[in-house]
Amino acid sequence: MSSSAHGPSETSSVGRPSRLLTQNREMRAIGVHNWSLPAWAGRLPDGRTYNTCPSAGICRHVCYARHGTYTWPAVRAKHESNLRFVLDDLAGWEQAMLTELAAPKFRGNWVRIHDSGDFFSSPYLESWLRIMRARPDTNFYAYTKEIRRFKTVVEPDPPENFLWVYSYGGTQDAVLDPAVDRVADVFPDEDAIAEAGWSSQEASDLLAVLGPHLVGVPANNIPHFLKKLAGRRFSGWQAEVDAHRRTRGDTAVRPITSAPSARRRVGPESTEHAA
Ligand code: SF4
């Protein structure tokens, strides 16, 4: 949920990334490694289209991972090769991740799943759950907007070494209950987080899963993104969009008496005419 730069692309001769987990400056400072996919929707060089964030809502309009260093060709190529590996050979990817995580440097440390992207399918999520269970000495965490998928697949029996936070700004926001769920919301700035009585994760991204359960994320300082945010929180912006969609849906449903099929049922003495 915060912007960051990635290391250079490292790809094997068969087009598979030789190193799956990376570390940027911000994450190195807190001992966290990242796994990243390309953010949201796009097209791979071979022509296949993808959507790695199927429940993204308004967040996609101000997605930090579709801006700046994330758009650099080497960074984009690394994320795309990660995704291709998952799509083309999920079992092989799972084994490669397990092999990489066997290195001593991961023991007692943290992996953030998805610096960008999300758990876009249940088989992919289940693959991660198997990886976590097989590497109990490493801790994993994630932000996610795949709320229904998590409530079905993860919540009944989560791995002990996995923590997650549901993030607002997606199409499933209405499912969230901040009285029960750990939730993250993007705010215009730190003052807005404090005024709302939420806790900022700015000092360390790990606070998103280790701190109080109402997690405030200050918006990235990207002028055209801040303009779109217009002083709102992600949750408020998404609620506006959801309400607008509901209203549009309601007015789109015409009363039965004015629908063409009802008019056609009117008897021959009627003065109504088909348009
Ligand atoms: S879910 Fe995250 S990575 Fe995906 S579009 Fe939204 S902000 Fe970007």
C-alpha cells in the first residue's frame, strides 16, 4: 500500500525469474521480502490478457503500482515474468518458491505477498497456503481485496504464520465489518488518520498486521492521484461509487406498466401504440 522501487529484473534462460522474492529499500529497512505481480489488468507480451486484482474498485484509478518505478520496463518485465510462471506452471512455481524460502535468511523474517496484485484465483491462493504451511519458520502477510475468497478459503483454517488485512477501495467493501475485521483504509494524510482515531502504518508496513486493527494508510504524494482522491478516504470514495451504481440500477428498472412487453399486452381498444 505504499510506493516503492524494485530491484532489476533477473530472468533465467527459459524466461523464468531466477529470484522470486525481492526487497526494496523501504522493505529492507524492516526485514521484509516482497512477492509482486503486475497490478490490475493488462496484456502479456504473448497477447494473453490478465486481471490480477479482480476485486479492485476505485483503487485502480490511483494505483501506486501503476505509476513511477513500477512502469519501468525492467520492473514491469520482472512482474510479468512472475505472473507468467504462476499462470503457466503453478505447481512448478510453488516448488520454486518453496526452494527459495528454504534459505536461512528467511527464517524468522517476513514476506509480504503482493507488493502489487492480489490473490486473483482460489488455486493460486491455495498454493500460497500450502507454501506457508511448509515454511512455518517464515512469517507471511498481505493486504487483500479478495474478501469473500478469504472468508471462504482462509478464515476457517488460516496458517499460523500468516496475517492479513482487508483493504478498502474494492468492489467487496460492503462485506467488511470494521468491528470484526482487520481493515486498512487510505486517507488523504496523517492528520486525517489521527482525526478518525485510526493507527497509521507509515512507520513500518508491518503495523498493518501487527498494530491496532483499524489501519490508516496515508495517500501517496502523487499530485494527480491526490486530486482524484479529493480529500476522501478510499472507503468513502468507493461507497459513493457503489451508491451511484445502485441508484443508476434502480432508475434503469422501468415500472412494469411502461415496459414494451406490458404495453403489448394492452387490448386492441387501447389508444397506446407501439413506438
Ligand atoms: S488492488 Fe492494489 S495493486 Fe490492485 S489495482 Fe488496487 S491498489 Fe493497485
